[in-house]
Amino acid sequence: MFHFPSGYLLASHIVKGLLLCVDVHDNCYNAVNCYAGDIVLPHLREWIRFHFPSGDLLASQIVKGRAETGAEARHPDYWPTVITLLLQGSIDSARTMLKLHSQCDSEVFLEADKVLGTMPEYSVYGGLSVSEFNSRFSSWQAELINKVNAGVFSSSKNLQNIMNMISGESVLEMKQYCSTWYELMVASLMYTEPTVKSFDLSFHANKCIMQFGGAARLSLTDHIVLSLLECNLHDVIKKLQSTCDSGWAAAHLTNLLFHCGRLNVIDSKIMSGMPQRIDEELVLEYGTLLMSHKSLWQAGVSYLDHCPTLGAPRLHLLLPRLNPRTEAKAHKIIQIALDRNMPDVAAGVCKVEGMKSLKRRRLGHALNWALQSQDSGFAAFLADKVLEFYAREGVLGSLDLLDNLGSCMLVCDRLTFLGKYCEFHQVYRSGELKKAAGLLVSLLASKICPKYFWLTLLTDALPLLETQDSPVFSYKDTCELIACLEELVMEGSDHPRSAPLSDDKNRLIRLALTKNLVRACVHDPSHCV
């Protein structure tokens, strides 16, 4: 079964976190220096905004409404939206929302806006060292705590609650505005430890997990996120393979990490027991799975094409097993095989389709497939079928194909004979009897004609032997025909396709040959010596 939507959803939830976490974990090994490049909160904050966009969406709806104060009365989600924006670090958006409150010009709201406006925000390019930023942030937070304790915001319960949270004094109150432990983790770090390092994330993650019921309550996505925060990419990949998306997320995200050069953070001891390119292994398995799907198999071919080591052998194995139900699909498979230098696969598909056509008694289609396959044995087998049908029914089927074989008749001797025999009938119908007689004799003399068909050729010679004008068979040609008849009479043929040579037919052919022999001697005595 294929469950792509769940795979897309899971990928959209963790892909930004995956890349951002791997990016910051590249610096883990230099963490003892505590340099600015190892500050992870800006990355995590961006990820949370991507993962939980409800705050920004609600804020945009409120702001796009009536651009006047009193928004808290018109929108019941006004205060939860403000708090969500603050917990996700969208300070400017939260200040805009506060200015839509009916009391935005009051002293308490002006003071709240001043507090938010002076809040330090860390930036790698801000020109501040980590220690200097921590000093400024601590001073700002200490000043805010003094104002809260002095009752500056006591006239507004909601503002008092907000100031308690961003002062770092009421982290537990943040939980009611967070739907997951990792949303709570990022919100609490923003106002307690904004310069947290990547190697400390696991500690803070486990603290927040306890607030949401402990490890026993974690979902598969929670476990994946926790492994990301612990920089355990091997465990991330293993857990992704456990999702119900048929391996979509594991294959795509691992391949993305490989091309970004990020798989090198996996422990070398773990990698020693794994394929050289783990991403290729996952893409290979996913492509193989797609190849089994009746509609997505062509996408599977593309996936296998991107597996440089094992893709071509796997494709060579799977293409012949696709069992096309239509000729259009068969032609697609053949073209794919030829484009990838797999002529044996293309020939195999042609042979299978040829046998299907033969079972439906479509000899012309079957022969056409044989020509595409360039398989001499298969072409000879079908050519025998055409000759057998003619010997039994007296009709050559698929004349359009047989009359235009061209160089294809060189695939095998039997097909060459069939092509020449069709040419004999064409020449005979056009009235070129001399040329037709020459072709017939050459077919018998060259020995490319199967012996079971000799009697048919000798029977075809009867109308030419009985022409009223000058003989079309020379003395030498007539002797060749007599020799063939004698060999046929003496040796016979136990071939199942052979028509029985009755005494009447033997006498009829022999009489016609004898008469023509006499006529040839009379017409040109010089060749009778």
C-alpha cells in the first residue's frame, strides 16, 4: 500500500528541523569554544513558526479586518494569538496586535510596548559577542521582573500574565499555549536561555517531555524530533523507515542530506556496518517498491536511475517482470530498456508479447514482435508458423508486413525464405513468369527452404510448368526440380508440418516436369547435352 500524504506531512513537519539541526550540529565538535555559530535558538524558532503557523494566520486575519482599536472585543482569540506570537519570537507582530487593543494608549500598554521594543534579540551579525548579549538580556529581564513585582502591569491581568512569562518566572504557564513539548521547549528557551548551545538541547527537551506526560506519551514524530535534537541521524533514519509512507520520507530526506554533505555527522562506527551510501540503499528500496505499482512504475525507473551503483542491475531485474497488459506499456518498457543499453531486456519483452499475440492467433503481430526482438530463433519459430498456416489454409497472412520485410528478413534463414517466397507470389501475380520461375528454383536449390515445404513449392511450380508459351523453366532448372522431387520421394519427411505426398500428386508433378523437360530441350537443344 502507498500512503504518500502521510509521508508528505511528516516530511513537511521535520524537513526544516532536520536540515537546521544538522547544520547547527556541524559545530558540536567545536562547542567547547562556545562561538556564535553554535547558537541554535534562531534556527529552532524559524522551524517552530513553520511547524505551527496558526499564530501568524490568526494575526493576519485580525490585522486585515477593521484597522481600528477594539480588536479584543471583536476577536475572542485575540489574547491567545498575542501570547502565541510572543512564544514563537514574533515580537514585532505581537506589538502590532497590542496597538489594536481598545486601551492601547493607556500607560500600562505603552509600558508593555516599551518593554517588548527594548527586548534584546541575538543575531550572529549583530556585532555582539555571546557574553555581551547575555549580559544585556539579563539586565533587560531583571528590569522587567522589578516592574512586574512593583505592580506596573497589575491593572491588566492579560499583560501581567504575558510579562510573567517573558520574564522567565512563569515558564509552566506557557504549556497551555503549546501543543507539543518541542514548542514548549523553544518558547521557554527564548526567555530563559536564548543562547543555548546545541549540546544542551537534549537536556531541555527531556524537561519539556516530562511536562507532557513523559517518554511513554511520545509519538513516532516526537521520537524523530528528539533524535534530531540529540544529533542521532542514524536513529532518525531508522525511525523514518517505520512510518506508514512506504519509505518516502526516509529515502528523500536521507538523499537530501547526502547531497548537502550532511551525512558525515553519523558516527563512523555506526556507518561501518552500513552500505557505503545509505541514501542510495533507501532510494533503491523505494524505487523498487514503486516498480511494483501499476501506475507509478515509471517513477520507480527514475528513482533507480539515480542509484549509480545498484540501480541499473535492479532495473535490469525488474523490467522483464512488469507484465504489461497493453502494447503501449510494452513499448514503453522496451524503450526504457534500449535507452539504458539493455537490449536483452527489450528482446525478452518482445518475445513475451509475441507469444501473447500468437496465442490470440495474430501471427502478423507476433512476427512483428519477433522482428523487434532481433531474436533469430524466435523469428524462425514464427516464420514456420506462417508457413504452416499457408500449407494448411493456402493463404499467406499479414502480406503488408511480409512484403516489406526489407533487411529484417536477414534475421534468420527461415525469415529470409519467407520474404523471398512472398516475393515469388508478388512476381507471379504481376505476370513475370520467367522471374517467378527463377525465384522458385533458387529457393529450392539454396536449401534455405525447409524440407517440409518442398512439396508446396513443387505444387506452386505446376502452373508455371504448364504455360502455353515457351517454357519458363530451363532444362537445368527442370532437372533441379526433378532432383528435389526424387529426394522427397526417396527420403520422405516425418516432420509434423509435412503434407503427405500422395501417388496422384507425385504422378502429376512428375508428368509436368517430364513434359517441361522435353519442351526445354526442343526450345534450346544446346543446354540438353
